[in-house]
Amino acid sequence: MTDSLDLLRLLTGAGLLILIGRAATRRVGFRLAPGELALDGAVGLSLAVPVAFGCLALGVPLPPRVIAGAEAFSAVFLFLALSRQRPPAESHRAPVSEQRGLRSLSALLSAAAFAVCVWKWARVPLWSWDHYAIWGMKARKLFPFSSLDLEILRLPALTVSNPQYPLGLPVAWRLLTLGEPSARAFRGAHALFGLGALLALRQGVRRATGSDVLANALSGVLCLSPLFWDSEALGLAEMPLAFLAVAAAALLLELRHPPAVPAWAAGAAIGFVSWIKQEGVVLTGLLLLLGAVVVVGSRRSPPDRRRLVAALVLPAVVVAGAGWWLDRVLLPRGFGFFVGNWRERGLARLHDPLPIVRALARELLSTDWLGFWIVMSIVFAVALLRRRWPAVFVLSAVAADLAAFASVYVFTYLDPAEHIASSFFRIAAATVPLALLGSALLAERCAPREGAGSGGMRASSGAPASPGSPRSSAPPRA
Amino acid sequence: MNGPVVPLCSAPNGNGGNLAQERLSLWLTAALLAVVAAATAARGARLLRPEVPLDAHGERAWFSWAMRSPTAVPLLARAAGELRPGEAVWISVLDPDLDPNWVRVMATYALPRQCVIGAGRAPFPLHLSRVELGPGAHVRVVRRDG
């Protein structure tokens, strides 16, 4: 009975968030395309969590019924408020000609790979320490009587819980599970975030290449990755971060001409990535840069591009800025990795960076990755040689994200080798969906469109190229 | 009026090159699907065993640490029945094979409703309820009021 109640609450919470996202993205019609639902869910979370956190910070209690009612009201309100706006174009990319049997087989394989992961998550005997003492603890303890009480984070005994970490995820869990998440609900939420990451990746790949088979194959690869298979990530922030990052990137692809979602919704999703984890701040910056490149590189007039960049950047900065400000005002400082004389430490380590580089390489070349990062390096080199700029940009963003965190190990107050061993693998795992999406962009024009023949490939925008348009291999103006 | 088209990608180099690309793309996708099928089948088969396979990167480190003394955590959990929710508890680690730091961490899992003050070889100087973990799977609760 409790099992089905947990499941019902989780599905209701997820459904309401998707409704909010659906109303915000103004999708055409009532089609229930799974990939679109995942992106809608990401937009819904990006809008609902900051508002809920703001209410809680102002002292407004949010019991489960109020959460459900407010979410339903917000969805209706957004739907009515935006009903006068022209709906965006249908998210559609001319499908490539693929055999139906192959499509079904690849979809089945991808579903089986995900089901195996869910099976493992259901059987893991013990929560990892970071869930128990940090993320899960906050979701359980910070909301007595459905209100926010941050005093517990000021207890010296709870310094281990990193009180300065953003609170977007604990609030997201409460919205998803409509109240205090049980142990089962945490697992269910993890599975939902995983499914969201898989579907968002699939949607992005389909949007870019038009190939269902490739989209299913890459979704299957995602399920093989340590992000899914390593249950240490169960109940931690990496899976939600990966979901929101890949959903934000897929929403950026939806902005290509003709846009299938409003730019402000994509911007809000990009800004919300920073609410999940400190690593998300770097990802938000990189995704914004990617967004600007997508818009600047699109077939639009300069005023249109400026308007679109503003519509994308402004909500992202507002959402990310609000999160940063609330954390700064409300949360105890804790101490970061730069505590003490970090400059001296860093300079000393930079004299001989080899131990750090070796430790990082050991993590990325571990057999658990099944050669993933080696393949990604090859894909990046090929993309660079063949001047496939969308793939180069996305994979560069992944590399920049990893490099940003590698630099933290240079200045950390911890022993760098131990710090790398305890965190870099998980941080890298969270970028896997984004890397897979980037690699799919390499194949963006390889697949033949139905009715267009093999010579009828369109460029990355998905729109017909105007006659004589110079789709050359020159890089975009940024 | 549309502005100049900013190219994000190049046109295919004629039909021959395009056909080769398509073929390569098809082979690569087929190879990916084969890898997914093989790995999923292997992992699914391992999950059929009664013991969950916990040998991924993070699992190796965490579970080998957390489960290094499989009997101690159930012993602590058994003691939970004799303690009040919210009660402050000290864990006296009398078994020389157990590391007090490890017991301190794992006691928070086993006694989620109590407040674990700490764990050590000696009894805590203050008058707290104690859970004594002795050699030979021995556990005893010593009440602060008795």
C-alpha cells in the first residue's frame, strides 16, 4: 500500500511539473512524445523550484496539498497567460529513412539497458555517505512541518554536510515526491531523473540527426555509463545535474530555426542547472555560451539574433543569480576547497603538476568507462578535422567543465590525489549525456532524409538551406 | 529580411563521400547497438544472482569500506530497539578488531533516530547512554538512568 502511495505521489509530482513546463513551452497539441515530456519536466522544475524555495525562504509553509494545488494553479495560469503568444513550431526534424525493425530493436535495447539499471538501483543495500549525510539528510531534516528551517545547518556537528551547497535538489525532491521523500521515493526520483536524462538525450539526438536508431543507441550507451551503472550516485546530485544539463542543451537545439520552444524557457533551464550543485555554476556559464553560439550561428537577422540572445540570457541570469543570492543570504558559509593560503598551495603544485595529471588520467582511463573518454577524444579530433562546429562546441564545453574541476584539485586544501579519487569520477560521470549529445552532432548530416535522398542533407538548423547559401565549413561568427 | 547565413556545418563532398559517410555511420551505430546488447545481457545475467554486483568504481570504494565488518551494523541496529528516539548515545567499542571511526559513521546508519555523540575505546566521561560493542558479536545497552 505504502509502495503504491509513494509511486502515486511521485508520478503526480512529476506530472504536475511536466504540466508547468508544458504550459511554459507552449507545445503544439497534446502529443505525448517522451523526449518533449522530459524537456517540459526540466523547464517545470526550473520554474517551480526557485518559486517554491522563495516561498519557503519567506516563511510560507508548503505542505503536500499546497504544493500540488499551487503547481496545478501555476500550470493553468501559465497556460492562460501565454495563450495569446504564438505557439512555437513543432519539434520536428525530417526523419531519416530507417527500417522499422531496426528502430524497434534499438528502442527495445535501450529500454532493456535502462531497465537493468533500475533493477540494480532497487536492490542496492545501503545509501552512500554523501546521500545519507548531505543530500538526503537535507531533504529530510530542513523542512519540519513543511517549512524551511536552516538552523540545523549551523550546528558544528553538521559541518560535514557542506551547509553551503545549493538547496535546489532537496526542494526538487520535495516537489517531486509531494512531501518528505521516503527511502523508496528517493530511489524512484533517481530513476525518474535517469529516465529524464535518457529521454532528453534521445530528443536532442533525434532533433539533430533525425535518426531514431542513433538516438536509441546513444541512450543505451548512456545506460552503460558509470552515471547509471555505478549505484554510488544513487540519491546524489550527479544524476539530476546530468538530466538538467542535457535537457538544457537539448532545449538549445530546439531553439534552432524554426524554434520549437520559447527562448526564455531554455534560458530558465540553463540558469537552474546552477541550483543543483556547485559544479552546475560552471555548466550554466558554458551552456549560456553554447546558447549564444547556437543563436548567433542561426539563420536569423541580426536584430532577431540580439532579441533571442537577450531572451535566452536574461532568464538564465535571473534564475542563476537568484539562486546564488539566496544561498549567500540564507546558508552558512561552510568552508570551500580554497580555504587557507590557496595561492601558495597551487603554485607549489603547479611546479610539478604531473601527479595531479596522472591521477586525473587514471580516473578517466579506468576500465569502468569502457573506453568512453578515449572514444570521445577521437570524436572530438574528428569533429575538429571535419569542422563540425556544433559537435566541437558541445564537446569543448564538456572538456572545459572537466578542466574547471581539474583546476580545483590544484588549489584544494585536501591531498589532491585523495580529492581526485573521491570526486572526479562522479563529476566526469555527470557530463556523459552532454558528451554523447555532442558526439551525435558529428553525425548531424550523415543520415539521409526521407524523400530528400542522400544528397538532400540539411544543415544543422534543420531548415531547408536557401538556394546558394554558403553552407561552407567556416566557423560561425561568435 | 534574413541576415547572412552563418554556416555551422559543411555540405557533403558529393554523393560518393556522402554514401561512404552513411555506410560508416550505419556500421558505427550497429557496433554501438551490439555493445549495448552484449553489456546489458551480461549485466542483467549478473543481477539474476542473489548477491547484487557492487563492483563499479564508486561501489568498490564505498561498499568495501562500509561493509568491512558485516556483523557490527546489524548488532547496532538491534540495540536501537532499546533506545528512545532522539536519545544521545555513546558507542563504546570494546572489540579490538573494530575501528572506532568506522563504528561512528556506521552507527548513524544503524541508529537513525538516535543522536550518536561519538564512538571510542573508553566509556564517554559524561553520563550518557552507552551501546557497548564487545568481541564475539556482543552488544549491550547501558542506560544513562540505570
